[in-house]
Amino acid sequence: MQQHVTDSRGVLRHSPWVHVVQAAAALGAGMGVGRFVYTPILPLMHAQAGLSAATGANLATANYVGYLLGALAGTFLPRLVRSPAVLRSCLVVLAVSLAAMPLTHSPGVWLLLRLCAGVASALIFVIAASSLLSHLRDHPAHLPGWAFGGVGAGIALSGLLVLALRAIADWQAAWWASAVLTALLALPAWFLRPEPAPPSASVTPGAERRTTGPRTHRWFTALLASYTLEGIGYIIAGTFLVAAIEQSSPGWIGGGAWVLVGLAAIPSSALWAALGRRWSRPGLLLTALAVQAVGIALPALIGGVAAALISAVLFGATFIGVSTLALATGAHLRFPRAVALLTAGYSVGQILGPLVATPLLHHGYEQALILAAVVVLASAVAAALLRIGFPHHMPTPGHPVAHSEPAPGGPATAKITT
């Protein structure tokens, strides 16, 4: 039964938790399954479908190219981000693209299907993220965090499906099961309310540029650089982590580690958002990136079951948290179309990641993971630059400044900045 709350004007509205569940389902379908189910299925396709390492990387790249196209569409056609019809169409396209993967052994068709899935995933993500940052702007920051945890739930559920099916079925059944899971998650996501159209501006366009552009562009540039580098580093691990672990551990360890990634990711965004009440987001972003770099490097440097499981927890606990922190920071800076621009930069990084890692795959996956860790450390350096003089207080035009709390040993940070 749906809960309702009444706002200060006496208007009856849905409980924010209804919006959280709907957005979580959308993100679980679009990202957790549509994007990341390829990671646990990849070793099955290597073993059963004759997929080479290079072709596997090309399929990943095709998906990320599609993701870039979807992000760019959201950037330059903002009406798409505010359309329920676009959201629903993308959910359908995504489920169909997953179900069609087992119907062929043609790498060319696989490339096209993963391209389409990437476009759909990006638009779903941008619509859901923009919806969260607009509709829940005046609610506690942990609410959008739990919604972003839907990505982790999708990863865990799809990972469990593949782990269970690998003992009794083949790679084709894994794709079909992921399509069914996407369709089930699409049911609650179907009714998600996208970001509303912006109100009529009360200032001239030139005045708006003077308010939002020159004052924040240098911080947004550092944020965009950090998030783009994170896209390169994290996607190498996100694509090849299971295959890397399975090279030196029993087969179930790789699949189990991926489920652990999803489980660790579920509460991570809410946790990082809660920490954001006491510490600045740029500092938290730096911390999360440093922890993630350690997690990515562990399987390559140490190996073994313990290192694989610790790596999974550290990776899962940070990669969605990094996205949450970066997008919330962009929204805090009030940079125009921040979510779509950051998503576009992230997707460029994801395209570059498999391309730069492919030459290293001839020697196994360890060198690729080391490269990913180094790139994530570079992302952390950019996040450190973001901290210099960061404007922690950004008053909303026409609204009072959000209440703030001083961070221990650091500047005050706004409780609600998203």
C-alpha cells in the first residue's frame, strides 16, 4: 500500500520512499543487469561460445560506445531526460537486447545488441539520477543513496542467477534469465516520475551564466576530469574482475566475488551520503577513489581467495559511492546539465578502458588490473585538486541556504546539497 505525506502547503504527495524504490528498480535494471551482467557471463562465453579475449573486450567497448551515445543524447536533448515514454521504451529495448544475445553466434550482431543496450542503459541512468536529484532535493541525502543502491541489487541478483545457472545450464540460459530479471525490475520502474521541466527563469540568460558558469567552472572541470579517469579505471575492473579471479581460483569464486560486489554496493551510496553530512564531498571522493584503487590491485598483487573477496568488497563499496558523490557534487555546483555531462565524461572513460587494456590481455588479466588501479589513483589526484577552495555553500536562487554543520577539522558542509 502506498504511503503519502503532506507538504507545507497541505498538498498530498507520495512518500519519498516510493520514488526511491522506483528509481532503484530502474537503476537495477539499466545498470545492475543491463550493463554489468556481462561481467559474470563473460567467462561462460569464453568457455562455451568460443569468445576470444579480444572479442570480449570489443563487446564491452560497443556497450560503452552506446552508453556514450545515450549520455550525449541526454545532454543535448534534455527533453529525453524528462520523458516517461523514453524511460519505458529504454526498459523494453534493454530487455529485448539481452534476450536476443543467445539467438546468434555472430560477433557483429552481438556488437550491435550491446551497443543498443548501452544507449538504453545510459538514458535510464540519466533519467533516474536526474529524477532523484530533482524530486528528492529537499529530503535527506541518504534517500537518493539507497536508490543508487539499486545498481548493487541488480548486480547481486544477476550475479546469483549466473552463479546458479552455470552448474545446470549454459551461457544462453544466463542471458535469457537476465532478460527476465530486467523485465521484472522494469515493472516498478515503469511509473518513475522523471525530472520536471525547469521553471521559467527570473533572470536574464547572461545573469544566469554569471551566476553558475564562471564561479564554478574550475571545480567542475576538476570533477569532470576525476570522474572521466574513474570511468577508465573502474570499467577495466568491472569488466574483467571475474575473469581475472577465475584464472587463479576455483570457478565459483569469481562468480561469488561478483555477487559480493553487488551486496557491498547496495548500502554504499547511502553510507557515503551519510558521511557527507559531516565531511566534504570532495574529501570523501578522494578517500573512496584511494580505497577503490587498493581493491582493484589486490587480486593482481596478491592473488588467492581472501584477496579476491576483499577486493570485491572494496570495489563494491566504492564504485557506486563514487558516482553518487560525483553527481551530487556536480548538482551542488549548479553547473548546467551536470548529470548528463558527467555521465558523458564517464562513458568516454569507459570506452577508453577496454581499448587500453586489450593489449595487456595476452599476458592474462593481472596487468590490466594494475593499469586500472593506477588510473583510479590519477582520478584521486584530480579529486584532491577539486578540494582546493571548494565552495561548500551554494545558495539556491530564491531559497534559503541549507543548514550546515562544521566538519571536524575541516570546512562546513551542507546537509542537503543535491
